[in-house]
Amino acid sequence: MSNLAIAFPEKTIAERTSISKRFYRNFIDSFIETIKLFSASKRFVEKRSTSNFELFDELARKGYSVNIMAGHQFNWELGNLLYAMHLKVPFVGIYMPITNKVLDRVFINLRKRYGTILISAKDFKSKAHKILNQQHCFGLAADQNPGNPSNSYWMDFFGKPVPWVTGPSKGAVKNNAAVVFVAMKKIKRGYYHFAPTLLAERASEHTPQELTKLYKDVLEKTIRENPDNYLWSHRRWKWIWKEEYGIKY
């Protein structure tokens, strides 16, 4: 409710309460769906989820690698399996390890079921070279809270400054990747559509800050369209901006 008050100050308490109730239902639905995905067949995944892969196919034909910059919308676990099944280049998921090692291994096994290559964010620098020398597609939840708010891009999100991780946009510029945002839309219970939007075909023509802002703006617009399908239990406004952090973009 605190997050919703920050994001939607113009809404009444009753309206924000309604969003929170729908969020909790979506949250529980996502949890149950994820359990099902441990045994779900490819046919099940394709029945329950759709996307437009023509954009990715065209970028692949042009020789581009792709950075998918998505947000914490439901159901990203289903989207991971769908994209691993359909992309014509290796699909690489960058993930934050779960503290519980047993649970971490369980989710690694789930996410690798249909070919996703997983790299821990903590191991990325040492292992990325094995991927970067070939055409690929990175899947990134780019709205993660950075570990160090002083080494971030500070930008307003729903009118309040938050730090944004720099790695996704810096990496895209360095490797001249295409940058695509994927909106996750819940059609009905158990059914989702993953809608890609091209943010930049040649990332090197932009600064990392520009790419981050493009991503931030389209993420906020997508959340406003379906506010109950975002992970509001995620502490997006965890950090407070200080002058010593430098520029607010």
C-alpha cells in the first residue's frame, strides 16, 4: 500500500486497496502457475502464452544481438520458457541468486528446462565472454534495485527518484545490441501475452542514460495500463537520493 500511495497519489484509498487486492490474487496465481511449470509441456506453455517473434527474427537476420529489458510483471517465469522455445539465437537469462541454495537450485532447473542459458549477475563479468562472442539474446529484469545506489542512474519513477542499475544499458551500448522492452500482459487467469517494443536497433547510437530512460518510461506506461500485474511487494523506492550521488537524469 505504501508503494501504491507513491505511484498513484491521485487515486483514492479505496482505489489503491482494490489494486492491492487484485495484485495479491495475481501474485498467488503466479506462484501456483510457477509450480505447474516444473512439469508443464511445451504444448502447455504455448497454449497459455503468446508473443510476437517477428521483431526478434528480423533483428536476428540483421545480425544483432538483443537485450530484452523487462520488468517484474507476471508471469515472467512463463515468459522465460516461451522465449527459450522460440528465439532463433541462444536465450540467456541474467538472474540474482536466491539466498537459500536449495531453492536457488530448484529455480535454476526450472528456468533451464527449455534451453535458457543462466548466468548469475554475480558471475556475469567472468562468464559473459563465452556468450558475447556469438549472437545471443539477454533477458534482463532491469528494474532490480542496485546494490550500490551511488553507482546508479537516478531517475524519477512515478514522480519519485529511484536508482537504476547501469549494466543493461552500458552492456547494450558497448556491444551495439538492439534493445527491446517486453510488456507482460495477463489476458485472464493462467493466460498471458508478452508484447515486445523496440527501444533501439543500434544501442551505440544512444548513451546508457538515454536507453535507461527509454526503458523506464515504457515500463511506467505499461504498469499504469495494468497496475495490478506489477510486483508491488518489491521495494522499488528502497533508496533515498542524496546530493552526493550526483546527477538526477
